[in-house]
Amino acid sequence: MVLEKLGSALKNSIRKLAGRGFVDKEILEDMSRDIQRALLQSDVNVKLVFELTKKIKDRAFNEKPPSGLTQKEHVINIVYDELVSFLGGKAQEIEIKPARILLMGLFGSGKTTTCGKLAKFYKKKGLKPCLIACDTYRPAAYEQLVQLGEQIGVPVFGNPKEKDSRKVMEEVLKKTGKYDVIIADSSGRDALNPNMIKEIEDLNNILKPEERVLVISADLGQKAEEQSKSFQEAVGITSVIITKMDGTAKGGGALSACAYTGAQVKFIGTGEKIESLEKFDAERFISRLIGFGDLKTLVEKAKEVGAEKTAEKIVSGKFTLEEFYEQIEQMQSMGSLSQITKMIPGFSKLGKKLPGNFMDIQEEKMKKFRYIIDSMTLEEKKNPDLITGSRIKRIADGSGCNESEIRELLKMYKQSRKMMKMMKPGRRGSSFLKQFGI
Ligand SMILES: Nc1nc2c(ncn2[C@@H]2O[C@H](COP(=O)(O)OP(=O)(O)OP(=O)(O)O)[C@@H](O)[C@H]2O)c(=O)[nH]1
Ligand SMILES: [Mg+2]
């Protein structure tokens, strides 16, 4: 994961803080050094790192905790807040409305692939996107985009015979009238050079895009500064997309590009496939690193498969046996379970502890659980704690299952409930901090 080192440094710092009687200069300096080291190792520019830790220390020394928060909780909140604003602040909603979008960046940064991913994103949201192939520099760039367009059923406009991208842009804009999101690919170079910058300025003047997106790869490192500044000066970047987030444990250079451009990272690319595009949310990102768990993402994933209500209940720790069953079923249909469970700290561990592995219940067993639940009274389903000795026997007879299978289901349910209550997302720094003993 990107910024992996920062994640472990933060968790470590929180543990150290927990083990300390009170917050003093020494522990804050220690924390600041840990964060500095981790960020430097993740390729963040040294000046930015020192600015950031200075802010954290200044606030931690000078600010009084708001009522209801202990000094320690307050320090953790400051670290969280400052890291979030370092990564561009609270994510803004991505507006789903007609737009012209121009992508730019160096060779191989992922522009063409990202054009396809964005088109798919907008199409899914109900808009009518089209793609424009304005990379006349890389051989077969047009064909690459056409292939992506075919994959997602989005038209591609271009002219593989024309060598001047400005002419292509002028020509195709006459044909894109009925599309509401126009996404233009542009050509890269192996390094920043005046030709590329001139070309992007010209394309920008012809297309007049609302969104001018800098595409950079997560492993770019310190070069992010120079690149983002040049594109910023040329056309004024409105947002950044970082690709290949799946491929590096560093990524700090790219992620802090917003510090130079003032433009937010809006999306991240997390794989080569066309669906591997995620909205970037600094709050979520830092929460995940610290281990708050990414409950927001879980609920969003659930929304996509229509499982929102139960997911919310599960997350809140209040759910009936029926809802628990539904949740397992829905989670199983959500696809990448391991990804989902990773978002909740401790959840995957819980999965391993449970008999038969909660995340991996076989179809046969799911059927038995269904029969068991169907043999329960309404009261029992709502309050499974009622189910003991004689009730278990009755349910076993009614469902044709063994008593041990009923106990297994009840055990899973109770353990999950306990776990979820413990991790209930409430005030940041409350239940979460208990994990660390604060
Ligand atoms: N793992 C991973 N690979 C990616 C991602 N985005 C793009 N790629 C891969 O990166 C390579 C370059 O991607 P392109 O989209 O062709 O990059 P480009 O910026 O258009 O490159 P040029 O046209 O040469 O300037 C391809 O092999 C992509 O499959 C990502 O998010 N994750
Ligand atoms: Mg390309």
C-alpha cells in the first residue's frame, strides 16, 4: 500500500502515546521524528515534511483540547487533520455534469488508460461520454484508445492520419456535439520539454476544458514537484489523478503534488483494468493508514450492490440474526471480500478466528443456516441471546440440522456483534483508541 511506512509509524506513535502518562515535549518530538522519517522514506519532499511536522508540533503544544477530548486524543486528531490537509483536504464531491476534460502527463503515466476509466465512470453515472484521441505522437495511440472505447461502449473521435494534434482537436470538436462529457487524451514525452508544454497549451486553448487533469504515476517520487509546477504554469491544473497506486509502497511524492499545484487528487488508479479507478478521499486514506478502518468505503461498496441498510446496521453493531445472514450473503456477492474486510481493522482476524471461516462459508452451510433461521421464532431472530438449551434442540429438530451447527451460527453472530460494537465509528479517538489502550 502507498505510504505504508507512514501507516506503521503512525500506529507506533499512537501506541507510544498510549503507554505514556501524559503528553510532553519529548513524546511530541519523538512522534514528529517518526512521522518525518516515514514521509521521507516515502519520497515526500524534505521541505514539505518539515513544514508539516512543525505545524503538528505547534498545534499540539499550543492548542487546548476541546471539551470532551483528552490531551492524547487531541494530539491524534491534530496529526490526522494535518495529514488530511497535507493531502489536499476533505474530498470535494465529484460533480456529475457535462464537462470537457483534458488529460496531460509524461510518457507512460497512464493518461490513455485513465481516459477509458473516466469514460466508464461517467457512463455509469448516466452521462454520455466520448473520447478524443489527441495523442499524435505515440505510435498506435489512436488504436489504443479505440480499443478502450470499444470495451466500454464509448465512441472515440480522432484521425490517425493527421500528425498535428491541434488539427485533430479542431476537426473532431465539430462532431462531439451530442456528447456531454468530452475526455481528451494528449501526448506525453519522456521528460518535460517545451514542445509538449506548447502543445498542451494549444490543446487547452482549443478545447477550453473545465477540467485540466495532471496524470502522474504513484512511483514518480520527487519529480512530481517539477512536473506539477510546469503543467500548473502552462494551463492551470484543476485536479490530479495518481495512477499505479497498486504498485508502490512509497507514493509520497505523487501524493503531495497537490501541495505544489493546489489542485486536489480526485481519483486514483489501482490497477490496469478499466474498472480500477477510485475516488480519492484524503480522510479515508489517512483513516485507513492509522487503522480507523474505512467504514465509509464499506458502506459505499454496499450501496453499489444494494446492501446499504444492512451494512450500516452491521457497522453500528446492532443487527438481528436475519440481518447477519443477509449480510454474509451480500458480502459474498460483493466480490472482493478480502478487500472489504481489510477496510475494517480486526475484521479479517475475526474471520480467521470464527469456526469455518466467516468470510468463506460454503454454499451448503449457508443453506443450513437458512433452515436454522427459518426454524426460529420472530423473537429468537431478533434476540438470539434467548436461544439456549431446549430452544436449540427444538430448532435442530425443526431445521434438520445438528445442535452443533446451531451453536456455530450463534457463536459467529455473537462474535461479530461484539467486534462491531467495539469498532463502532463514533467520535474519532474514542472507541477506536481503546484498541490502543488509550
Ligand atoms: N498497475 C497499474 N497499471 C496502470 C495503471 N494505469 C495505467 N497502467 C499501465 O501503465 C501503462 C501505461 O499506461 P498508458 O495509459 O498507456 O499511459 P500513457 O500516459 O497514455 O502513456 P503514453 O501514451 O506513452 O504517454 C500501461 O501498461 C497501463 O496498463 C494503474 O492504475 N495501475
Ligand atoms: Mg497514451
